[in-house]
Amino acid sequence: GYSYVSLTGPKMCFNAAKSWQLGWYDLREETISVQGTRAYVGTLSSIVDDPSQPGSPILIKMDTSSGDDYYMTFNSRTGFNSGTQEGGDNVLIVAAAGEGLSYARSYLQSKLSAGGVYTKENFDGSGQNLTV
């Protein structure tokens, strides 16, 4: 991703795919896949919430058997993320290869405000749609 020259800002966090790779939110992650857990219904906590405290997931990975996986988080524009440049106070969905274990370029798929919907048709070749 893009880096800034200034050491004082803007204050913003990595996207969901990079955060997954870094493992910062391990205690507050959820994985959805065609083969395993097929749905999550509930609250999505903010990227600035304390990952060591109990609560709803901060990151959700929508795992595929091949190719790109999809990662989702709520990009709250507060605290250490107050200077976010894109998608502030939106649910962001990004796609990246590498299973979240190694470097891979990530691509923004959607910015969802309240009530917004994202659909990935024929998710992982299942014949079913993934809907967020």
C-alpha cells in the first residue's frame, strides 16, 4: 500500500487482509467458507477496538479453496485510525491471495455504509452467492 513521508500522520490502519496477515486480531477473527462455517450473523466490531477484550469479530475472512480470499472489517474513523483516507466509518471488503499468510497485493472490493449490500456471485464455485 501507499506510505506517507510524515511520521505524524495521517493516522490510519492496514486494511483487513494485511491486518489478518499480521495476526493482530487473532482472538477476534471469524472465518466463513463453503466447506466450514457458512454464515456469520452478528455485529462486526471496529478495527480500533481492543483485540484482547472479548467481543464480536473485528475481522472476518471469507475463505475460498483457490484464488483470492475476501476480508472484511469496520473501518472506524477514530483513535489510531482517525486519519483514514478512504472508506471511513464503512465496512470495507478487500480481496487478496496467499491465504492471509504471506504477502499478496490486496484489492478493495466494496465500501459499505449502513444498509449497504455486497454480493459475490457463485462464491467459491458453490453455485451460491456470498452476501454481506
